[in-house]
Amino acid sequence: MNFWRPVDAVGNWIREQLDYDAQLRLGVLMVLLGLGLLFYMPFAGEPPVIYFMSAAALIFAGAGVIASVEAAMEASDE
């Protein structure tokens, strides 16, 4: 049995279901959620590093999604 077959199946399903607009919205939502965590951080009562790391991960991942969607859109136009 190929270990990667289920992972590839999920990846192909996501690629088929999410068009460029949906992927772009997902990236923007990730960035906005990360910014929301940054604003909530002082009021959380937890160590700030926990919220900062989560917020940074969401912001950078969302920016990566947005950049990759833009690159894919430009590549498909050619």
C-alpha cells in the first residue's frame, strides 16, 4: 500500500473544490484571524508568546496562500 495515496487524494479533492477565489478568501481569513489574535493577546491572561506564535503562524501562512494563489493565477493566464 502506498502511504501517500490518501494524502494525495485529499490534496486533489481540495484542489478541485477550492477555486482561486475560495483559496484567496481562505488566505485573507487566515491573515485576519492572526491579526485578531495579536489584538486579543494583551487581554488573554496567558503568556504573550503563545498568542504571538499562533498569530505569526496564521499571518505568514495566510500570506503564503495569497502569494501562491496569485502566482498560480498568473501562470494560468499565460
